[in-house]
Amino acid sequence: MSNERVLTKTITARCGDELCSHVWIVAHLPMSIDKVALLMKRAACPKCGNDSAVLAHG
């Protein structure tokens, strides 16, 4: 068994509604780029339900 640590990073989204602007985690990396793209495409704000999320931090 290896003692290697896997470095993880998060992809976060920001709600596109200016009144909300909630930021949340969409994906934890490492993950296939196809799956990340699908999660970002389907991302909706968990606070207000707005479905126009934008990339906040990558």
C-alpha cells in the first residue's frame, strides 16, 4: 500500500442572479474533464435554484 497523498482541488460556481451571488462547490478534482463539464452544465444554485451558474474559481 502506498502512502501517496492525492492532491485535490475544487471547482466552484457562483449564482448568476445578482441578488443571490451564492458560491458553492460543483466538483472535487481529480475528475475526468467530461464529468466536470457535465456537472458545470447542470449546476443550479442550491440557495435560490437559479440555473445560470458561472465559474467562480478553478
